[in-house]
Amino acid sequence: MVTLIIMIFAFCESSAQVCQTDSNYYSIRYSTANNSSITNGIITPQNELVALCQNTSINSSYLTKFTSQGNVLWSAEYIPDYPYVNWLQFPWYTQTQMRGLLSSSDSSYFVYGSAIEHGRTINNVEDPASHQVGLMLNINKFGKVSAGRYFGAWGTNYSVNSVGQLSDGGLIVYLGSSVSPFKSKVICINKSGDIVWGSPFQPHPLYTEIKDINPIIKQLKNGNIAILSEMSRSIDDTLIYPFLTVIVPAPLYLLNILIMDPSDGHVISHTSAEFSSASNTNIPGDFIPTIKSITELPNGDISFFADGYWPTDNVVYYEHKIFARCAINFITNSLGIYKRMITYAPENGSCSLQSVWQNGNQGDQVLLVKDSATNQLVVCGIDNTGKVEWSRTYNNPIQTEGSTGILLQKQNTNGFSIFQTDPILKSFDLLITNSIGNSGCDEKPAIKMSATESVWGGPQQKVLYMITSFDPDFRYAGFNIVQNAITINQNTYCKYQFECCRDFIDSLRPHNVTVCEDEAYTLPDNTIIRSSGTYYQTLKSKEGCDSVIFYNLKVIKSPSHLEAPIDTCMNGEPTIKLIATGGYETYLWNSIGTTDSSYEVRQPGSYEVRVENVCGSKTDTVHVYDKCEFPVYFPNAFTPNGDLLNDVLRFPPENINKLARLRIYNRYGQVVYVTTRNTDGWDGNYKNIPQPVGAYTYILEMKGLAGKKINQKGTVMLLR
């Protein structure tokens, strides 16, 4: 431990000078092997960053964790551990796509999405047919999978589209359905991982969930659950006024708000609000408004933000033709009923809303927008009344029309980390400001943002749900996940870092640690680790720089878990393969060394397998017989009289056939004893009452060494 401390601090020269690390800022570009887009991000209490990235060129996802100063700690993709083997083997999985990321209260993360599950292939047809299943993973701070969960069943199509955490540690899971009748489900899972309740949501056929936009889930201070989703309508809407009928052309998009009771999932309130039609306007034909956030205000009102277009011409709702893009703040009461609306945009300009961050717990929010005229990034703060308090402008490192951003505010400061990506590029950028939001690398003259009180002119209460019961038509079960490392290259092209110390990322000289299975290793911060892999410890020097130490933990499998295969037979085959417990580095089969857990034999006999390592040693034996079926031995009498001689009736160990079940009947046909274990036996009692002397019928169910079923019926005498 002394050596470790010296390594951490050796690069920081002793000085009375105090580093002002709060003034540090960075601009970093990361390059990847495939096109990448960051779709979600969280920040830890230590200001470390976790980003959910999409490999857009190969339809996969990965997570990357960064230090507070942008250094990559780990990056990994997570896919089902059920690979394709052959056309008869199933299930197997492709197109694993994670949709969202949630920070848990225990410093771990939930990542969720879906995969395509495949059946076996017969005559070029999958049977069962391939379908979509929902996945939810719990990832610890080192990027290791703590648990995987599966939501699905053959004949259904589900995706976990959103997850929210409850104050009691439970989860609300939005399970989206992508096939008719499009019955999605909201599920409550308690802290132990059990489903508590479920509520179905099947929209009226006129309305469809927009599957590419994740719903947003938030528990309110009164305990109720708010869910914001987005709906579309592909058929023209008809508005009927006195003396006037108006046709509003499709496609139409709607905000959809549910307020639910957390105890049983019943709907307390359901509202919706329709955006203006984009037909015959200056709105691009492929534009879809996008919901961004839910924030509860101090008075119990709720602020819902979306990126959209808002009319600038002064005409009635259904005649608007001129729109400007802006951030839309749709404010409701605690039941989701509309109260007021505010739009935000650069003065005399327009912008796209990229990200919203809740600043504290008093309803203040920070918006990240992209100015339409300059493509620059504008960060602005609004208070809980909706008033703009300040704004800052930064250079956008990705000057493309499709660039998008994620803003994360540093803990307990006014500094920010801003990701900027475009799915057509094999790179993404990270801008890290100092503690007051300044960046000498990227900061530009501030673009002033304006807030405009508006009135929602579109119709409300349009979306209807069909009345259906909750049908748990999916399997909810554990799921095995494999983790693959992703390589990311980093280039810090601009920074300011006070040079009384430097970050020390010791990835080239990790600490190699070996422990035995069932043992654990404790990191310096008292984190206990038990599985093989790479771990890290982030420490701060007294001057405030990062010191990241890596640990490679190797867990050696305990020989105590070694088991030879069960006894078997040649059954006329020239060779058979014996397979012992896997996971050991070396094996001794009949004193012959190998790294393979399997051993090929050509003749009957007894074969020993032995493993030995620093955790111990063990030898086990398997018997290989020439034939696969053997005579059955069973006593014809026993004497349960307490003399310790022949007191218990058992399946004799001389039998080579394997016991499946033994049943014993009295003369009335009543079962008085049953067992499936050859070590157990009948002591002559039934319900603790000694049974009378006489003949009893037994039925033996067995299996030969090749698996053939063998049954034998006979009589045994009970004597005293």
C-alpha cells in the first residue's frame, strides 16, 4: 500500500501553491471504428460521465464512462449470451439496441432496450418466428453486468422503452408493443425484482405511439407517477365549431400525459395536446416534435419540454402557415391539465432543443439548444417561473445539420459537460467547461435567449385508450449477458489545466490481483469485487488532479467444484468424450496433462480427472462401461426392528442403472413411500406410524446409462 501511495502522488511536486482546478476546461474528440451517436448520458456524484452510444452503422449500442476531465475509464457493449450455433439451436439473438440509461440510487446504472429473438430455421423459415424482446440490465460502476432481465414471449413484440426509479427503490418499466393491437404495458417492479402490478395501454386505432421516441417517467413529490409520451395520427382530424367544420390534415402529433397511482397503477388523469399540422406550411415534411423532459415545479405544477415548431403568423390555429423552431415549455397542474405555455428561442431567431437538465430541486432548468442561424450551442438557465436568467454560447464542434447534443451539469457547480454527435460520423465531441460555465476553447459571444408566453391553440383530450385488462403475455426472467470491450481513441485538442499537477491515468501498468473463487478483493475505497475483469479507482491528488489506478482481477476457479461426468457407456461406439467441469487452466486425465476439460476414451474402464492450482486440488472418477443396460438389484425383504441390521429399504448401490423414482404401495394401493434419491430409504413407517408386517409392492423407475427408461415392479416383505 505504501508503494501505491507513492505512485499516486509522485507526479505532484510539493508546493505551497494551491491549484485552481475549478478553472480547468477541455475540448476532446473521440474516434470510433463505426458511426456513433450519443443518445443519453448521466453524471455521477464524482462528476464522472456515463454515455449511451449507438453504433449506427451496425445497429448496436455501447456504454462509455469518462472521468470528470474526459478521460475514458471503460467502454463496452452488452449483448445476449446466447449465440447462434446451428440452424436447429434456438433461441439466439441479433440487433441488440439499448434505448435509454438511468442512474440508480446505489451508484449503478440501468440500461434498457430490446433485441431480436430467433427460432430454429426449417426450410428457410424460422419456427417460432423471430420477434422483438425487451431487455433491462443493471450495470455496476465498473461496467460489469450485475443482473439482466428479459421481457418477452414467442408471438409478441416488446421493447423496454423507458424506466423510472421510485423513491422506495422500485422501478416503473414502460414495455412498448410494436405490433397490432399495440397494447403497451406499464409495470411496477419492487426493490426485490418482483412485478407488483401492471397496467395495459392500448390506444384507439386512430392513434399510434411513436416508437422511436422514448416515453419519459418521473415520480412526483406526492408519489404519483407522471408519464409523458408522444402519439401520432395518420388520419385527418375534424374540428367542429359553431357554424364551422375544419379538417386538420394528417400527419398529426400529440403530447400524451398519464398521471398514475404508484400503489396499484390505476390512471388518475389522462390528457393530451395536439400540435399544429405541418401540412402546407414551412415545417419540413419529415419533422416530428420530440419530447425531452419532465420537471416538477415548487407549486406542484409540471413542466414538460419538447422540441418543436410554433406559429409566428397571427391567425387562428387551423390556418397557421409560418412557423419557427423553438423549445416548447408545456406547463400543467399536478394532474397534467394544461395551464400555460412558454416558447424559447434566440431573439428574432429559431433553434432546436437538444437537451434539458433539471438544476436542483426547486424547478430551475438548463436548456441546451442549437441556434438555427449559426449552428452554435446555446446553454440557458430558466427559473421555476419560466423566466430566462442567463445564457452562454459555445462553438459547435460538429457543424452538420444532424448534430445533436446531451448536456450534463456538474454536481454543485455551474459548470457543464456537453456531448455533441452526429450519427453519420465515426467520432463525437465532449466540451467540459470550468465550474462557472466558461471555456476558453469554445466560448462565443452570448446569443440572447427570449421567453415568449404563448397559448396552446390546438385541440386537447384527443387520445383515447381502449378498456382492456392487464394480460401478462410475456415472460419476465433472468437473462445472461456478455460484455465486449469497445475501443475509443481520444484527442484533447484544446484545454486549460493549471499545471501544478497533471492527470495520471495508469492504464499501461495495472495492478494484477489474483484471488480464489468464493473469495473477494477490496479496493482502496472499500469496494468489494468478486469477478474477473478490469476495475479502476479514481483518486484526487491534493492539488485536485485525477489519479486513476487500474486493477486486473483474476479469479481462479476452486478445485472443490470439480466434478467428473456421470458414469457412462461405450454403447458400441469406437470413442466417447468425457467432459468434466470447465473453467480450469489445466487438467490431468489419468495423469495425462491437458488444458481441455474433455477427454476422449476408446475402451471401458475407470478414468480419473484431477485439477490443482493455488486454491487447492481435487480428483474425481468416472466409470465407463461397455454396455449401457444392467441387471436390476432390489431386496425382497427388510426388517425395520431397530437392531441396525437391514432396518431401511434402499435402492442398492450395486445398481449401475440410475434411479429416477421409487414408490412403495401397501395392499390397499396406497402410496406409503416415494423418493427420487438413491441415498434415501424407507424405515417402515407411514406418517410416523409403523406399518404392519406383510407384502408391499414396489415400482422402480430407472434410466440406463444411455438414457433408456427401465421400469421394474415387484414385492418386498416387511418383517419385524
